[in-house]
Amino acid sequence: MLQLSEKIFRSLFSLENWINYNGHIGFDHYDILAHPFFRFLTKNKLIKLQTILIDSIPNFFVFLFNINKNYNAKALALLIRAYIFRYKTSNDFKYLDKAIQCAEWLIENPSKGYKNFCWGYPFKWQAAELLNEGTPSSVVTSNVIDSLLEIYKITKEQKYLDVIVSGCRFFEEELNITNISENELSFSYTPFDREVCYNANIISAATIFKSSQFDRKISLEKAKKALEFTLNSQLPDGSWHYIYPNDGRIDPYHTGFILRALYDIYKVSPDERILNAISKGMEFYRNKLVNEDGSPLYRVNRKYPIDIHSCAETILCFSQISPLNQKYLNIALRTANWTIDNMQDKSGYFYYRKYPFHKVKIAYLRWSEAWMYFALAKLIYIVRNYE
């Protein structure tokens, strides 16, 4: 019999209280990176120095550069899904009200100047070129649509479905499409690049698959080709790189994004190839990206820094896919307990990173707190409903 420790409940409530007190705005790692000083370092190839400075003393730079808290569409999307799981677990309508409040903000604040609903980040960020605030991202848009889907499934309000359908059109009409072969393609990260990013591509496809269940006008033609590309790109050991063709980067959270997206597609369109890819990928994740104590690695064969993003994704991935194998849920619980013991502040929020001899204790709403709130809320719901 699976049991949730009192520690996990206390952790969730403590984080929830922190979010209630601090609200839905916060600092972000990239708020600092967007400052001209750090853009100068990037242009001069001093990226390692930039990372060391920000990771070592981020609070100092927040103060020095007078960086303000801001709303972040991805953070709100994650909070919505956390609130929905809290609502499903407790039957307390205050959580549904909070989710709807976040959803209304998202609908009122999409990226400007595009035909369809889409969302981006509230800061400049460096891709192939420097992108402005609000530049729509396939990953952010997918997360927002996924959150609106959860609200639509409960409320059945047409306005949410209209936005969802429009968001799916954004993927097909306003992102760049790279045709890998006759039967394979990749959605770009933004309308301004042609980067082939494995996780961004399949996340977009999964959102289209899930949305198509509620509106048959949503075409699956491109999503199926994106799925085919993802399945064909899995390496023999079960892993995927970050960028096509192969950039050598394999880490827990991008791996988890791909696996959860594949599992979402599998639930909509069961297929043995998808199931086999998930099984191989999960075994790779379990054996190569998570330590015995539940702590995630930074990348394959590299322990530090331990990133809270990877902690949250390990909890989410292994709990979400646990219907395929109960041992996955045990790993999710182990990671949750390790993360609470090693990464949570007494005030409730979770630290950004852990190094061998110090921790980076800044609170990042989008990168850390929203992800951990979502992960813990989902874990509790899944364990309580596990059969």
C-alpha cells in the first residue's frame, strides 16, 4: 500500500502559504540575464562567468539592477494545473476560483501582434538572436493551452475552447516548420527561429493531440509527423538529445518533458511504438538521471548542480507515468522526500540550485515554486487515487 508521508503534506501546505503570501508575481532567472550587463558578457563569449555570477549571488544582482517582480504566463499556467489538482483532491472551490483567476489573466494578456492566441516570457531572452519581451514560445503556449484544457474539462465554457483552438492554430500557422522527411517534421521554438528542439516539438504535438479530443476541427496531420520524428529520434539507450541532430545535452527535465508528452499522446492515441518508446525512455531516466536517494543528476554523468527544475520534473514524470509501472511512483515519492529535505526553505519556498558546498537560495516563481507546487499537488492526487 502506497502511503504519503506527513512531510509531503506539510511541504505542500508550506509552499502554498508562501505563494498565497507572495502572490502570482515573482523574479525569474532570465530577468537578470536580460540585463545589458549580462548580454555584454554573452556577446563576448563570457557565458561561463555569467553563469557563475548569477548562480552564486543572484539576490545581489536583483538588488543591484533594481529588477522587479513580474507576471509570467508559464508560471500562471503551472499554477493553474496545481490549483486544479488541489481542487480535485480537496473539493474546495477556492482552488478552482484561483485557477480561473489565473486563466482570465492569461486570456487577457496574450502576445500582441499575432493572428492566434499565443504567449511568451515577460523578458528579453537569447535564442539564435535576442528576442523581445512577449515573443511567443511554443513551450509557453503549450503550457497555457494545457492549463486552459483542464479548466474547460470542468467548466465546459466555450470561451476556453475557443482560445484552445486558436492556440493550436498558432503552432501550425505561425511557427516555422522544419520538414525532416516526408513523414517527419518539427515545430520551431518561436516564430523567429528554425531550431529543431526535441522537447519543444513534441510538447506542441501533444497539446494538439489533447485538444483535438474536444474540437474535431483541430488537424492532427502535422502533430502526427512531429510524433514520428520524436519516435525516430530516440537513441538506442532510450534517451533524446536537446537539439537536433545531437548536441550532447541530456538532462532530467527535458527528458521528462518528452516522456510526459509522449504519454499524453499515448492516452489519446494508443500505439505500441509510443508505449515502447516511453518504456525505454523511463528506464534510461531511472538508471542514468536519478540517484538512489532520489536526487536528480544535472546531466548524464554529472551530479552538480542539482536543479530544482529537475527535482520537480522527476516527481511529475514518474508519478504521471506510474500507471504503466508502480515502481515509478516509488521513485517520485523518493525524489519528493529528498527535495523537501534538501531544497525547501523553512518559509516554504524551494531553492534554485544545490552545489557540493552551498545552495543558491533565491526564489524563482516560474523556474522553481510553480513547478514544485504543480509537482507536489499532482503527486498527492495520484497517490490518493492510485489503484
